[in-house]
Amino acid sequence: MPSTSRAARPTSLSSAKQERLKARKFFTIGHDYRGGGKGPGIKLINGKALITTGMTMFCPPRGRRGFALPLAETPHFIEEKGYRPTRDLEANGFYWFISQRTKEVFESVDPEGFAFVPCDFTLPDGSKGDPRYLCDVIRELDAIDEEKSQVRIKYDQGAKIYSVAGGASLAFDEAKIGSARIFEQPQLGTSFICDDVLRDACKSAKLTGILFRDAADL
């Protein structure tokens, strides 16, 4: 099927609902890849031992996010010499590698939206690092409001794909999101989606390594 484009259209809403929708904003959330340089020096040294039966790499189980528990071993990361210090959130494979305070912020805002696995963390001098976790977003919501969004819709073998290449403006159906603060939007090849409550909590805690982008202005 050919690509299509949907333009935002006016809708009739009560004043109260208009205010509520206006007040709540959504963002993509992911690791901050900007800055160049050598990047983070974290390395998972026992990844092969963590691969579950039927898989070829350490990744979420088929058909869902999260972890196939129990893991055979505790994930063990080392911070190699010559790289920048590890931030509160770093990308590692299919997961985020996060600090204790990042975990506390995530849990305080949306405890049902995440899964965590504690890790061993060794610094370049061989000493034990601060508490660290692997983290994944485990909630999936198909919540894009196509009528109010400006986004290219493609089809791959009949499967719908939302493309933000070249820019997009995403709007979401509040009724489908409810009280959720973070979720994965299917068929959207970008970071996870969070609301301004989670974004503001991360910024208030001054967490490092997290990049937010306004979903209405990608």
C-alpha cells in the first residue's frame, strides 16, 4: 500500500478536556547520544551467559519487553579506562543501564511501567561501582491519534509503520494512555514515549544521559 500522510484536524471538545489535553505533553525518551567523543566505556562481560534458550543474544523474550527471569548470572559490567564517566542512563544493547537514583525516579513516577535487574559494576581501578541496574520499559500502548497527528504511515508486507523521518508531529489518545507515564508505541521506530510528569521528575533529579524530544515537534 502507498505511504499516506495525516494532517491535524480540529475537533469538538469540552473546555475542561481541552485544558487537560493542553496541559499534558508527550516526549520521546532515550539515551542522550549527542556530544561525540569516545562515549561511555561500559562493557557487559558475561553477556553470553545471559542468553536464554532459543535466543541468539541477550535481549527481551519473544513477543514482549523485559527480561526472561531468572537470569543464569547477575549481569556484570565494567567501566573501561579512557572513556567518559558513566552517566545516570546509558544505552546497552536492548536495555538501559541506569543508576540507583534513576531507578528511584522511575519507580516513584510509574512503578508498573518498568522492569529492573540489579547488576555488578566494576570501575577501571577494579573497585566496586555504585549500584546499577538494567532497565526496560514493559508497557506497550497503541495510542497514536492518527487524526490529530502529522506522521507518515507506511506499510511493510501489510504491517503499519509510523515514520518520523523528515519530521513528524505526534498526538496521542488520552483515553488509551490513562494514568501511564511511559510506554512503547508499536510500529514507531524511535525512542519510548513518556509524559511531562516523568520528564519533569527526571529533570528535577538532574539525571544525566537522558534525551527528551517533544513528540509534537520531531
